Amino acid sequence: MSVNRCVHVLSRLQRHINAQTARITAGSCRVGLRQHQAASMVCSREVSSNSSTPKPPDTSLFVPLSLSTEAPLEGSVGAELTQTLDKSELLKILNRFYKRKEMQKLAADQGLDARLFHQAFISFRKYVLEMPSLSADLHIILSDICCGAGHIDDIYPYFMRHAKQIFPMLDCMDDLRKISDLRVPANWYPEARAIQRKVIFHAGPTNSGKTYHAIQRYLAAKSGVYCGPLKLLAHEIFEKSNNAGVPCDLVTGEERTFVDVEGRAAEHVACTIEMCSVNTPYEVAVIDEIQMIRDPSRGWAWTRALLGLCADEIHVCGEPAAVDFIRELMYTTGEEVEVHTYQRLTPFSILNHAVESLDNLRPGDCIVCFSKNDIYSISRQIEAKGLECAVIYGSLPPGTKLSQAKKFNDPDDPCKILVATDAIGMGLNLSIKRIIFNTLVKPNVNEKGEKQMETISTSQALQIAGRAGRFSSKFKEGEVTTMHRDDLPVLKEILSHSVDPIETAGLHPTAEQIEMFAYHLPDATLSNLIDIFVSLSQVDGLYFVCNIDDFKFLADMIQHIPLNLRSRYVFCTAPINKKQSFVCTSFLKFARQFSRDEPLTFNWVCRHISWPLGAPKNIKDLVHLEAVHDVLDLYLWLSYRFMDMFPDTASIREIQRELDDIIQQGVRNITRLIRATDPNLTDPLQTESAHGQAGSEASSGSFLTRGRGQRGSGGMSQSSLASRLVRDGLLTPDLLKQLQREWSKEHRRQEDNHPGTLSADQHENSSKGKRKKKKK
């Protein structure tokens, strides 16, 4: 065959290949009319994320390393070949080098921005001036420049060599960016991508039966996994499955319960969502409360379960606001979503009047607060009126919550009132007739990890309000209202809005990704590794990186303790309440004992927590007992990750059950504990009523129950609000003093500007002063 013929055939073949490629590309983006809009959104997001240039790193996170000041092995060869360097002359030369714009530009091309260039120069100058002897090549170059035989720019290669030694990330920035590329998380789960999964979304409000239908399919399957947000929910499914004759295991962070006496795994498992296995094949998987995929702290667990579970059928339960987003997310994996919609089984109505007084409480009422201080106050006021009430809040052990729920639900028990936080929003079956919002303002943590007070969202309000009139309870219709008249129109407005659609899902760096980072940056701290990872990470429009402040808090706490990276990472993922100082101290002691390779025995733990413990005498004692329960939870959590080092699981679980009984006893007598803590506590609602009759709309007590400041005649919040803000950590005593000084200055300024407008008290005091002068 001639050369021309070969060229002709090859050109035709190339055109044929290009045409086929174009057809394949066009075909891959061609979808049905029903799916066209969502698919085009996915395509556009993928194109935009892949074509976007890498974001510049946050160089404020780059911590320079300290270099050794030992003399080089060759000794002072440079000085022997040339001459001893004049330090004062060297300082002038180095400062001239620093000021050269050309050098700064060259360094910027190598990743040294102005901040890093300055830090690198300070380190380089210190190295040159303080080292007893320099390497021969650098010494000769500096000597030539001092003698006029070299150019100042000749320092640049040695400066960059030093910069890369103290900032090792400069040499591996491309590798770090690849490791922290989070744009296609679906590819992290090859086992799930190897099968064609069917996704069924059960969408509906609370008390609509959506989870019930998913669980029925779960029970009928040969194998299945239930993934829930709470231990209580996992435990409920565990019991329901075994009662239905379907052997089911329970797996939570702190507990492993096997129904088989020999410890063989059952075909069904109920677990908290963080504990689900993405490697075990199942016929059916149920993911509950899918709307939590957007949670700033825990959203990554729902993303992992949705993308990674190896199940033929994935049953997703949650709010209708998540349907479009889940459908869009599943397009990226090539999986269709079948949607089943449910309506609420029992209606609930918003009342046209607020409760206003605890005298108007009825059996089946649940007062919802957003702080334990409000719970303590209101529960005491209720029992002072001769009524019994149950108390439920988030930091109570699960056993105590169930005990209080059972007490409230029992028709033969005189307890007919429940005082609770939003912890009742999921995980507990309660027989509630009327939900009463004590306040509509709740402390929240934003995406930056900052605490702030916010009005509850429509989703939160519906989740709580939906607990009224449950299908399985004796109340077939629910009612919702507020404690205070001014809050009722606000509640009606909140509930009139539709729930904001979910737009993003959470992601979290894995231990493997952090280990790869540490390989390139072996001298960086774990907290610094996480910071750099997040700053370099790239996500497309469907995802966000979850808040890592709690992880970093624990990483900084144990940074000084010698641990290998994997163990350090596991310790930092422990679910602890960092607000509890005793829990944090225990965490630190656990890590220190672990680092010494000394097992944490039952006797060691008992000495640490001062076991046995007595019944609480006041609220402070009760809070401490709750913290001790959390410490035992921490031990159990670590015992399933480091079995050899935390060996006494059974004994710890036994004393935890005893502690749960002690806490239950304390909660049953909570009003007595409150009286022992604060005997002078007044009834804020009565105080507010008394002030209202006197014509004042503000009362110091109302702040305790309302959780939001009001303004009195002076335009300033009462002192009880200030003390509460300090108590909740939203205001420090120093800031409070500063605000008081500013208020005093403003008050004086107003008096200077309007000297004739004195208040009645000021006028009376002024008159008294004049009368005293006349008597003299």
C-alpha cells in the first residue's frame, strides 16, 4: 500500500472515531423529557466544577517548620575556600534581596505569596546570620556577592530551597489538591457502583406512616439494614424486628448486641447511621430522616449511607423538601428514584389563643423549651401548682428519656404534663394532645461554628409540632400554640411557609485521605492537616464540607500526647460534649493512658469517676452525673475501636445501668433539686402577669421563660436577660461590663443633650438636694 493511501485511510479512520465520540457524548447527555431538567442541572454542575480553576490555598494555615541549627557535615569548607563572612554586610545584602520585586514575583510563581515570602525570608535571614557555618555552595555565593563578583539575584535558588524546607507543602501542592478533591464522592464506593440499586423515597410529614412502610419492606426482606439518627430509633427497630420474629442485631457507637448466643451476625441489623457498613451486601436498606443530609455537623453520614450502601433497594424516608435533591444526587450515580408520598394520618391545628399562664395547662400538654434552665424553672412552677410533670432533654441518658416518656404516656400515672426540649422531635413515642412553644428562639451553631440565637425554622417547627396527636396515641387530633401571646402570630407565620428545599449534602475527610496528607506533610499537626485539607478541597455544587470545629477542638486538646495518626484520628471522631469540662478532662486522661500502652481497666475508671456515686442533692450534682454517664459512653465507644486497651466493657455497662437508675431518681425529684439549687426562684409568668396589670409590658422574670429580650421604658433589657446570656455563653462578664459602661455613657450623653427632661426619680432626687441646701 502506498504512503498516500495510508494517509488517506488514517484520515478517514480519524474522522470516523471523532464522529463516534461525538455521538456517544451526545447520547450520554440525552435523557427523557421527564428527566431533562434535572439532568441538565447535573451536567451543568459537573461541567462548571470540572472546568473551574483550583482555588488558591489559604496560606495563613501554612505553619513554617523549625530547621535544625546543627552545623553541616562538611564543616566550614566554604570559609576555608573563600573567607569569613561579615554579618553586617550580609544583613544589607539580604535586605536588598527581600526588596527586589523581581524576586517576589518569581517566588509567587512557585507558590510563595506575600505572606509566605515574608515568613520564608525571616527564617532564611535568621538561618544565614545565626548558623555557625553555612553549606559550602551558599557560603561561596554569598562571599562572591560581598566581594562584588556575584549578583544579588544569585541568592534566589538557595532562598527557595530553604522556603521549601520550612513549607514542604509547596513541593507537593498538586498531590495535595488531588487528595482533597471531593467533587465525585460517588466514586469512593466501588461496591455500590458495581450494582444497580433501586431507590425508593418515602416522603411525608411527621406521623404520616412513611417510616412504617419502609420498615415493613425491611422486615419482609431476606437481609436488611436500618440506619437512624438516634440510638433510641435504632433500639426501637431492633426490638420491633425481634418481636416480629425477624432476628436483628443492634449496632451503635457504644453498643453491639447480637441475638445469636454464639455471636454470629444476623441477616438484619439496626444501627445509628454513622455505624452502617458500606461493604456488607443487603437486600434492603432503610435510611431514616434523610433531610439531615444537610446537617452542618453530621450530614456526611447520610451522604455516605446514600451513596455507599450495597443494597438492592434503598428506602429513604424524610421530608418532601428533600425529594428533588435526592433525585438529582442519584442522577450522578445513574440510579432512578421512585417516590411514594404520604399524608399525615391525624390532623393538627394551630390554636387562636396562647396559654399565657400555667394555670391553663391541660392533661396531654407538652411545653417545649430550648434550654435546660427554662425546663428547670417551668417544671418547678408546674409542681408548685400541685401538678406532676415529666422532663426530657437532650443530655439525659436514653434510659432516663424512655422512663420519663413511659411515665407521661401511662394513663394510670398522675403525671399528665411534659416539659421538654426539641429532643422529643424524633426517637420517642409520646401521647401528646397539645404542643406549647415556650419560646421560638433557639441557640444555633452556624456553618462557621459560631453560636447564635435564631428563630426556629419551618422544618424544626413542623418536626416538633408534629408530635401532637400521634396516630398511635389516644389523642387523634393535635393542637399547637405558644405560651406567650406575642409569639403566636410568629408561629403561625413560620408554619405557613413551605420547608426550604435541600440543596447540598455534607462531606467529611476520611482517615485514609488524612493519612495521605500526612505522608506529604509528616511534621504538621492533625488540626493543621484538617485545616489545609478543607482549604484545598474542591466540591461541586451538590456538596459542602461539614463543620470540623469539634474535631479540631479534640485534636488540639491531645496534640501533645504521643499517638500514631490513625489512633489520633479515631480519638478525635469520638462523640463528646465539649461543653462538659469533666468529659473533656476524662477524654484527655483516656488518651494519655492509651499513649502509655496501659489498658484502661474497670478499677481505673471507677477511681477516675469516684464510683460508687450517690443520688444527686441539687441540679449541679445531676449535671455531673449526666457528665459521668457521657464518660462511660466514651469508654464504650472507644472499646469497640481499641478492644485491647478498653477491655472491661461488660463491667462498665453494668455500672452505667446503675448510674442511669440514679439519674432517673434525680429527674423524678427534679423540683426538689431545683429548690436546693435556687430556693429564691420566682414564678416568671406570675411576675409577668403582675407587671402587665400595672401597665408594664416587660418583666425581669419573663426573660427566663421567653428566651428573648424585651425592652422596658428605659429601652434596655433587664438584668435577668444579661445574666442568662452570660450563663448560656453568649456574653462574657467582660463584655457585659463593657456594655454597661457604654449604656452609662449613652445615658449621660442623653442627659447632657436634654437637660430639661428628667425622669420622675431624678426630679425627686434633685428636689431633695435643693431642700437640703436650704436647710443648711
